[in-house]
Amino acid sequence: MDIITSHINADFDSLASMVAAKKLYPDAEIVFPGSQEKNLRDFIEVFHPVKIKRIKDIDLSRVEKLVIVDTKIPGRIGPFAELLANKKIKIHIYDHHPFTKGDIRGELEKIENVGATATIFTEILKNRKLHPTPFEATILALGIYEETGCLLFPSTTERDLLAAAYLLKRGANLNITSSFLKMELSMEEFDILNELVQSAKEIVTQGIRIKIAKASRERYLGDAAHLAHRMMDMEDIDAVIILIEMEGKIVMVARSRVPELDVSKVMKEFGGGGHPTAASSTIKESSLEVIEEKLTDIINMNIKPGKVASDIMTRPVIHIQWDIPVKEAESMMTRYGVNVLPVLKEDRYAGLISREIVEKALFHGFGKSRAMDFSTPDAITVNPQTPIRKIETLMIEQNQRFMPVVEHGKIVGAITRTDLLRTLYEEFLRRRKIEETITREKPTIGRNLSSWFKEKFPPEIHNLLRLSGEVAEELGFNAYLVGGSVRDLLRGEENLDLDIVIEGDGIAFARAFGEKLHAKVRTHQKFGTAQIFADRIKLDVATARTEYYESPASLPKVETSSIKKDLYRRDFTINTLAVKLNLRDFGLLIDFFGGQRDLREKSIRVLHNLSFVEDPTRAFRAIRFAERFGFKISRHTENLIKSTIEMNLFSILSGPRLYEELRLSFHETEPIKTLKKLSGYGLLKVIHPNLAFTEELEATLRSMQETLSWFNLLFLEEKPDKGILYLMALFSGLKDEDMKAAAERLSPPPRIRDIILRGIPQVRNILGRFPVSDPVEAHKIFSNLELEITLFLMALSKDRKIQKVISHYLTELRNIKTILTGDDLKGMGIQPGPVYSKILKKLLEEKLRGLVNTREDEEKFVRSLIQG
């Protein structure tokens, strides 16, 4: 005999799964192991969906195969648990709950992470073309809708929605489905919910708030799960567990919003089970008080620690020594952009001093006094293991905006109000299970991008990023993916330039990572950076840094800092996005400065008002990014660019940095639009006062663009330098002395400078000698020119005949070589000497004119030359 069964207190998912299993095992008998929920009993009484045998009519000794659906916990299959010890019985299991210790194991196990077991069976029936009847589809739909809360519970997956859609296509009746799913509370249920709310007791463990509520009724209530959901909706808590005593047993239902509390493990201790977020159990022969006491102990044993100070604190912390003058404290606050500084006496924490106090002390003339004299030594501190919830309470109640994290008398980190607010906001999003609000391609703030990493990055990159998180965790560091790869991931473009920032020691991380991969590691101790070469993949690693500028447009001074400070030193908000790689938070998107907002709005925005003062090249970069991505520059950022020009800060900017920005612009954008925009902002005059975007320059640039497009279509291995070409075009309208001054201002590498300054006059000179019809003369002119100068000549020429000659040279003449060599001349009996070069030169000229082609032709010509 074959049996199909499910769990005690069966629900619609149980029935649906058993009905579907009957189609796979047509000779098996459907048997409930015990009671059913009231709604299910009512449904069976009305529709008699399938032949169901009573447990007392089953001879257990005759069972050969046991098909278990929607559970695999021995204590939940009633009398059938006796069969588990019989090794001869074949056991097949279908379930959507994850495996836990002590679960039943079977010969066949179909365990899938979906919202309902009915979803698993729907997929099997569809794939095997065992299409359900409309009534069977209705029962399966009831199972899916009930188990997933009408597809609204966090455990709902994409597969559940697809299964429901398939069932509707097969004729599922939603009128029947809706009439048997609980929508409104009956008076009796409302009364018991009120009793649960009144009896609820809150416990707080590891910062997690849990409510335990209890009630009792003499007669069987039926489904209690929706009462737990109602309580979760009514209360701002992390988890709820309700205990309802009725008819000599206790039904326990648990719901959790947080990963720190897996309620399936708690319910497992009472013989029940379920999901991490939803589980239940039924207990016999016990009292509410005993169960409640035991429940509290089990929760304490199973709850994972929540986030603590060390998880969110900023480190290392900028600080000052106790005897530093107040005036110097103010200077440090300005340099690093902070409003509070911890005060240390030697290496021990001694207090805090705020900008407000410093400014008042300076106003009263105490600039030379010691910082310690005006510090607050009794400010509240926490240790690295202090729960975030306690820190939240302390900062609010004490009105303290900066919380020092102190261990053994030493400051090891600090938590600001921003750190705390961001953590609380991310927690809020996580609990509400907020998914993408626009499309699947546009994540919201606080979104976890781990699934994106898996989808968008090649498998080897995804594995490397996960491994980097593991290594960082082992070393006690935090690792973040930053820069263009994160920005472009959110833009929907691939960018495999991987930059990893480490809160800790970047070089130590790189060496440990390199050891695990057996990869080459190149370190730069002075800058705290390293490069890891793993097969064909390169990872750039840097220690989290902050920087300050001692004067406008100077190179920055860099010091070790936190990820927040590291991101703050970047140019624009769209480049400040980071993704945490530590396994606990793998994929967590970090957005301190509104980078996602500006990506959505397609806006280039600086982080602070002194951005261009500190680094004026960012003005050129703003235009480069705007043109590259099709973004606009925000109005405020535009005003800051104009102010930087008015302050004449570009005059002290080094030429090489300016040249590098222009070079990147020519390679990454459409140069005509970029140069036009640079001119519109007055930035071309930063290079030379006489540079302007005129109609003549635009025509030259457009001709240069067409020439490059033509050359690229030849598909030659040789690639011209676009930077040289467009700089020649840009400078072509300047007088010789202005051209030299502009080149001097940009200070390009010597070779490039030489090609530009030599090439423009050469081109002007050659254009004055054309047209040239003799291929020998054309070869003589062009063979001594760099490719860039030749292409610039072609672009600058408006004469089609000249362009045809240049085209003929580039595609044919420059590739013509003589077959005969010096050795061949020697073999022909010609004595070595200067005559060789004369003969080969004459031979090449003949070949260029097309008068000789084969080796025999060349030998004949040489002999005639010698005889002559």
C-alpha cells in the first residue's frame, strides 16, 4: 500500500500538495495524519475534492511507500512516524521548508525554496504535461495563496507568481479561492485577538524586540496563523509568538521580521517547524506558563547577535592630544571637515571637544589654551559590543551627536548621528522587505545588490568578490567595492575595473588575498595601495583614506580613514557609491551622498562647495562625465565652475593634470561636443586665452572625426593617438607663438609635444606644395611623417585630389617593399657598398610607379641599371 500524507493541523497547502501528488502516484491513498484547520474542514465538507481515507482505517503494516508533503518533521506526521524506523519502506518527500537537524530523509527528496509546496507540484505537473483540471487548479491556487498570504508574504518568490499564473490559465476559480481565504475576523477571532494583545509581554534580547502573547479557549479555534499576522501588522516589533490553548493542546504560531531570529529553529524545539520568518508547533500535555518559560530560554539560545557598535563605527578616528592649543584644534576640524574631536592624553581617551566650544573659546581669546581645558570628559561612551539599539537610546536621551567607542581606555572608533540614522534606515527597509520601486534594473536606497552581482558580473568576478569579503572578515577588516564598477552596474553597463577599499590595512588584505589565490601582488607602501593579478583579472586595492589640500589646486595630503571619509574625497556624487563585500552584509549598497538620486536624475553634482577650489581639474572632469553618460551638470555645480574661473584658480593648476583630463575626454566622449561645452564654460581659455570654439574649428574637428572614421574602417592593427589628433586640430587655428604657449601650458609628454609642434607647420607647408601626382614624390613626403600627422593633413585638406593621394599612400604605397635585398644584390655579383642603397632606392621608385612587379622584373631592372 502507498500512502500520501502531510502534517497535523493540515492547511490548504497540505491538501493541494496531496491532491497533486495523487496525479503522480495514482495508486496511493490520501490520508490526513491528524486534524485539519477549520477552513480546510469546511472546504472538504462542501466540495469533497478527493477520496480521503481515515487514519484508523489504515493498516500501517501494509505500507510500502510513504509520500510526505509540506513537512519532514517526524513529530508532525502523527502515527505515520512509527513507519520511519522500517528501512524497507520507501519515503518520498516534497516540501518548501529548508532542512534542519533531525528531519526525515527520503529516497526521493524534492525540497525547493519557494513560498508553498503547491508551487513545487504545480511546476512538476506543468513540466510533465499532467495538466490539472480547473477544480484541481483551484485547490492548488488555494494552497499557494494561503501559504504566501495572497503572494504578499516575504517568503513569496517569483516562481510562486508564475505557478499562480499557470493555474489561472488552467481554469482556477478565484471566487472559490477568495471565499475560503480569511479576509475579515469573526467576532470570536476578534475577541481572542484582543486577549492576545492584552496579554502580550515584550522581551528584548540582543537588541531584538519580541512579543509573546497567550490566550485560551475551551473549543477548537481553527487557523491561528492569521492572528499572528494581525499582531505583526499592529505592533512595531521584530517578532511575535502567540500561544493558544484549546481542547487540551497548545497551538504556537511564530512570525519574525529579522534574520537574527529564525523562528523555525525555535519551533523545532517544540516538535514543529516552518520557515525562518514563519513557523508553528502543536504541544500536548503542557500548560501555557510552562511553555512560556521554556520559550523565553529557547529564544535566548537561538537568537543571533544584532548589529553592535563595531559593525557601524567609523575608524580610525581623527583625534587631538590633550595639550594641543585650541587654535590648532579648530585648524584640524576645518582640515578634516569634522565638528567633534576626541581628546587623548597620550593614548588614553580623555574627553570630547566640539566646534561650537572651540569657536566660543577663540571668540574669548583662548586660542593658545589647551584643548583639554575646554573638553567634556564625562561624555557618554560605549564599547565595541554595545548593541545599536542601546546606542540609539543613549544618543537620543543624552542629546549626544558623537559617540566615542572605547575599549580598555583607548578610542577604537566613533559613531555619528549620520552613521546611526543610516543604520536604522537600512534596518527599516530590510524589515519591510522593500523591493525595487521602479523596475528590476533600478534598486532603491539601502538595496542589497548580491543578486545583481551574480547576474551582471562573470562568475569568476563574482567568486572573487565573495572571497574578498571572506578574507576581510578573517582579518577583522571591512571591504567595499567602489568606483566606476558600482556606478556603471546601476547604469546597466559592464565595467570590470575593480577597485576595493579596505577599512583597515589594504596591503595586509592584498597579501592575504594573494596567498589564497596564489596570485601576484604588487604593493605601494607609501600610498597604502596594492594590485592583485589573478589570471586575467586585476584588482586595485586601497586602504580607506581621507585627504586635505594645504592650498587651492595643490596635490592632496592623504591619511588613513573610514569608508565614509574615503568616499567624501571623491569628485562627484555618482562616484561615491560603494557595495560592502563582507559576507554578513555582502551586496549592501552604501550611498552616503545621494549618488543613486543623481544617477536617476542623470545629474553631475559635486559633494561640497570647495570641490573645484581644491581640485580645478574636476571642472573638466564634470564635462567629460556629462558628455560620456549623457547627463547634465547641476545648476549649483555650474555656478561653482564659473566661480572657480573668476577666482583664477586654473592658473596654478599643473599642465600634466590638465592634459590628462583632455586626453581622457578625447578618448571617452565625442570631442566636438566636449570642446564646444568647454568653450561655453570658458575653460578652453584656461589652456590659452586665444582658444575659442569657432565655426572654422568646428569644421576642422568634424573633418578630423570623418578622417578617423574612414581610417578605422580599414581595420588595420595600427591605431592613431586620438589625443594627438584632436590637440593638433584644436591648436591649428593659433599662431606659432600661441601654439607653443598652449603646448607649454598643457605640458604633454615630450614625444607628443614634438609631434604637435612639428606636425602643424609641416602640414601647412605640405599643403602649399600640392597637388602631387607622382607616387614616388608622395611616398617621399609621407614616409617621413608620423601616422597622426598624415591623418591630420588629410583632415585639414579640403581638396579631394589631395585626400585621394593621401588615401592611396596609406592604403597601398606605404606597404610596397622591394623583393630583392642586399644579399640578393651580392648574389648577383654586385660588390657591397653605398651603391646598394642607390640601387634599392631606384628599384623602389620603379615599383611605386608600377613598372616592376615580380622578382624577375626586379632582377631585370637591376641588371639594366648596372649595365647602364
